[in-house]
Amino acid sequence: MMNRRDVMIAMAMAGAAAASQSVLAGAKDISASEHDWDWLIGNWDVWHRRLKERLAGNDDWQEFNGKSVFWTTLNGLGNLDDNVVELPDGIYRGLSIRSFDPATRQWAIWWLDGRYPTRLDPPVLGRIEADSGTFVGQDTFKGRPITVRFRWLDIHSKRPNWEQAFSPDGGKTWEVNWRNYFTRTNARPTSLPRLDDAPRDWDFLAGTWQVRNRRLKRDNQWEGFDNTLTNWSVLGGFGNVDSETFNAPGGVYRGVSLRAYDRDTKQWLRWWMDGRNPSQITMSERGSFKDGVGTFIGDDTLNGKPLKVRSQWSRITPSSARWEQASSADNGATWQTTWLAELTRKA
């Protein structure tokens, strides 16, 4: 017979074994999810079929063409696709951003319409399973609340296809209002053509960079580490993306920056997705370039108190650049530098 100590040890060992199996299973699930979207990597011709009027009892379908290019980010646990949509009443650009949340085992998908660059649509959430994927979320349409559903079908075939449906009654009934059929044109992603009137502000950042960082810790001591950054153009030059890997003292992590240009204000907006918290995309800053220096300011909080955050790009040459982040607790009256990054272009 086991005494109490033996029982406790046995229970602890059993618990540790169970936890170990859980961790291994979780790691396996995450590793498998890194490849959920491999079938979509590259460039595609897209044939669209869309209802002219949605949630209006309409059966008038429009047919038109488009193009799409798909890249992975976050080491496979994120991705995005850049799109040209040739609507009958005018061509526009749009961008999908996706990330996988290990905590929920779900993918989130956001949409940025290039015609309305200040807003990300609320995400739809779901999974890829076997030869299909279903993603559901909440939004509004013409002022009324709706449920939105994306479905990817025949994903491992030569012609994967996507459909969008709206439900005005919480999912009891669905109206499919958009279908896309994809034909691959290139197995490796190649950026879509740039628009002639696109701003040139971020041309200097296109490509791959080695970055040396100095960051201020909470104890007011500085720590150093490096990272790599790859930047490319989206939305016809009215947007761009950074994919970054940080070799930080606390461990390697990844992140994605997305920028979009607002023609009305002539300012750039930047969103940030931290791979350690992939269920959220935060709009961190907005601003512009003047005399070779880019200044971008946003709002944040620290210990529950409001904080201004400022990023500046300067000392820009074909092979180098400097990025600096500062914070202000007095609404911009004074600033404290908290992060310095020196970029060197990689061959």
C-alpha cells in the first residue's frame, strides 16, 4: 500500500504527464496550423460573381475579374492577400489579414477596403478542416446588424473557391452574395502592379533589413538585441507591410506592421499585430513625412494611464535608416525616447 507521500508523488507525476501530453498536443496543433494556408501561396486570377443588391431579395448577379497575391507571415501563423477587384463601376484594391490564435485554435480574418483605408472590418473567426474552412463574425450592413460568413471550398483542388454570405437573423437563414473562383498564375508571390498616383514615401523601406535595437526597460536600463525586417508594397502602393522577427532577450517573437494611406488627410495609418497576442490588431499611429523625416503619433496606455506614443523615421539612405520611438505622459509636452533602431539593408 502507498502512503500519503507516495500517493501525492504519483498524482503529481500523473498530472505532469497529462500536462506534458497537453503541451505536446498543443504544439502539434500549432505546428499543423502553420500550413493551413499553404495551398493559397502565390498569385491568382480571380473570377467574381456578386449580387448587385444584398439583403434585398435581389437575384441580379454581376460577373467580373480580379487578381490576388498571397504571402505568409508570423512563421506561417499569419498571412495576408492583396487584391485587385475589377467591379463594373470601378476597380479597387483590398487586403485580407489573417492570424492564428493558439489559445482558441481559430483563425481571425480582417478586411481592409482600399477605398476606406481608415477602417478594418470586424474579424470573422473559424478553422480550416480537410478541404474547406468556415469563418463567422458580426458586422453591420446599411445600419443593421448582420452575421457574416466566409467559406473556402475545394481548397486543395486546381480551382479553390470562396463565398460570402450574410444573415440578418442570427444565422437562421443565409444569403450567399459573393463567390470567387481562383486560378493559379504563379506559385511564388509577386506584388501586384503599382498605381501611377501612389505616394513614394515608403519606397526606401522595400526589401530586407538587419536591425540593431536598443530598448529602455522598466528599470530604466537599456537592453540590446537584433531583428530582421522585410517590407513590401500592397494596395497598389497605397499600403505596405513589414514582417519582423525579434531576437529579444525574453525570447524570439514575430510581428506585422500594416500601413495604409488616407488620401483625404494625406496621412499614413499604421496597425500592429504582435505574434504573442494574435487575436488583436491595434492602430498605433498616424502621420506623414516632411523634409525627409517621418513622424507618426498615436495613443496608448501604461498602468491604466493615457500615453502618447511617437515614432520617427530619419537618416534615410539607400542602405540605412533610423527608427526611434518615444512616449509622453503629458500629452506631448515632453517626450522620453524608449526605443532606438538602426537599419542596414541586407544584400
